[in-house]
Amino acid sequence: MTITQMVQNQQQQRVNAFAQRTQSKPHVNPYGTPGMSLNEAEDYRKPVPVDEGVVRQIKQLAFEHMKNGYGVSDGEDISAAIRNYTMSVSPENRLSVSWTLNEIFHNEAARLGEYVHKYDSGWDWGRSFDVGILDGYRRGLDIRA
């Protein structure tokens, strides 16, 4: 047996072993959040119900990014919050839950950006502004408007 044939034989054995393992289990994304199922992944971009406490936490993180980093951060805290909650739901719902929480975060960040821009028209993401502007901001409400 040649080296090429040996390599091909090993590759075929790995493919066969992988096929046998995956036939009995749902596919799990090895590059994403552990335990996240990719079954029916094509329709994951749909809002799904999430715990209201997590929603408050996500919106608070967006607020803290605006106040402490003028709308920018390394994203580690938001990623950890989303990942922690995502791991508490069933694998089939994890993609949609993750997408939903990301949408909530980005919508809140956009609202915060619009709010700041309303009071400081020259402001742009990452540039400093008077954070006192945020004293009148309430999640979901613009009480000064």
C-alpha cells in the first residue's frame, strides 16, 4: 500500500466515523457557542421571548458603553451576558435567542446614539460628550423629548 493510499484510507475512515456520529445526533456548530444547534438554522433571525431581567441587563450594558466609552467598548461584557443567557435555553433556540439579544442591544445603542446626537449634534461614536446628557435618558423613553 502506498503512502497516498494510506492517507486516503485514513481520511475515508474519519469521514465514515463522522457520518456515523452525526446520524444519531443533531449537528452542533463547533465554531460557535458550545451546544448551539444548527438544526433549522436558516430561520434563526426571528425575535423570540427572552427573560425580562436579561433584557434590562443588555440595555444597561448599552447605557454603560455610552456613558463610559462614548458608545464604544471591546464588547466582552455584552458577549458574556448574551452567551451566559443563551446557554440557559435549549440548543434549538440558542441561535434565535442570541440574535434577539444582539438586536435588543444594537437597538438600544442606536437609541442612545440618537438621544446624545439630539443634544450634541456634532457628536459621533467614540467621541467625548457631556455625559450629563444621559441623566434624562430612560430605556424605552425619552423623557426630555
